[in-house]
Amino acid sequence: MDDSNSISQQNKEAIIELKGELKLVHQKIDTIENNHLAHIQKDIDRISKVLYTIGFMILGQILYTITKILTG
């Protein structure tokens, strides 16, 4: 009977430990979803704006060059 109680107690402790670890994993996932992904999205948006700006500048230079060539 004593072995049965000790195994049962060990199982209860293991379950409690797993529940704690599961809560920690859930908290970390929540932090990633709500915090880190928002920062990554802002960085991507900023990079996109820079790339569009550079693209428009290059397009302007190409159009300027074509205009100069056509007008002589």
C-alpha cells in the first residue's frame, strides 16, 4: 500500500509540474504572438517603404535619362 501511495504522489507532482510548464509555454507563445510579431511587422513595413522609395528614385532617373536621350 505504501508503494501505491508514493507512486500516486509522484504522479500528482509530475502532473503539477507539467501543468506549470504548459502555462509557461502558453505565456511564451502569447508573448511571441502579441509582442514580437508586431515588432517584426513594423520592421517589414519600414523596409518596404525604403524599397518603394528607392524604386521610385530609380524610375525617376530612368525616365530622366530617356527624356534627355529623346530630346537630344
